[in-house]
Amino acid sequence: MTPPYYVHPSAYVDEPCSIGAGTKIWHFCHVMPGARIGERCILGQNVHVAPDVVIGNNVKIQNNVSVYTGVELEDDVFCGPSCVFTNVMNPRAQIVRHHQYARTLVRRGATLGANATIVCGVTIGRYAFIGAGAVVRGDVPDYALMLGVPAVHKGWMSRHGHRLGPPDAHGLRTCPESGWCYQELGLEILCCLDWPEDQPLP
């Protein structure tokens, strides 16, 4: 029976694993046993998915990305070309530390730019935007724009991927593309007021 997903002939998919309907796995990818990949995902050329990795629905992983054990990508995450995950804080070739893998969680809708490095053990917040080449060493708030080495908080991003301007008198920031408003409280963006967080963009 033809599976409801596509695997290029040059790719390797080791059983048992779980792959959702509509997912496309392209040239030279390797999906290892125990991996769970959701629906409508795209794995570009030369993507490696390690054992027990969890990938949500509608995740886009561009070329040359390795997603190591301990990493979880929620729905709608974008991983740019050659972005890097790690899973051990102090690796040594001669010391086995498989039992010390740190968990890294990339929450719904976040973007990781090309060549960004995510040091293990952190949580990247919902719809956060990690700039190209940034090195993330700590947790990232929802909607945060993080740039540099090490990455520092440089502003806020909308769900459509635009930098949000200053707040108005009511503490709201408006996306220039969608016109949707984002509520600010203190130093955090709490939510988008115009569309439910758990719904895909229209």
C-alpha cells in the first residue's frame, strides 16, 4: 500500500517511526527509528532526524539540518538552511553521555534563521524569530526577535514575520502586513488579539 507521504529514493527511513500524511522527505535525508514526524512537513536535502525526535505538523526543515535526540519542534516551526541543534552541554569523544541529553523545545510558529545555533536545554517561545547566524544560549520569549552572537533580544515579531513597531497608547503593537494587534504587558508580548493562537494563519 502506498504511504500517504513522500520519501525520495535517495533518502533512508528506518522503522519503526511515524510520518504523517502529506509530508515530503527529500534527497539524502535520514530518519532514524523512533522519530515522530507530523503531517504536511517538508524535510529538505540532507536532513538528519535522530531517534525519538518529535516534529509537529507543517514544519519546514531546510537543507543540511540535523535534528538530534532531545529536540522537539512544535507545529509550524521553520528551520533555516544549516541551522544547528546540540544535545550535550560538554561533549567529549571519549566519554559517553547519551544519558545526559538535554531537552530543547522549539514552540509553535518559531523561525530559526540560516546557520543559527541553538545550544541545548533551551525553550524557544511561540512565533519567536532567531536571526541568521545567531547563537541562542538561553530561553527565548514568545514573539521575541533574537540577533547576534550571543543572541540578544532586539525587538518583537508578528506571526506574519514582521518586526513590530513601538506600542500605542493602549500598549498595542500592530503588524504592518496583517493589521493584527499584539498586546504588550511589561516586557512581554502576551498574545495576538485578532486570531486564536492554536489556529493556522488564514
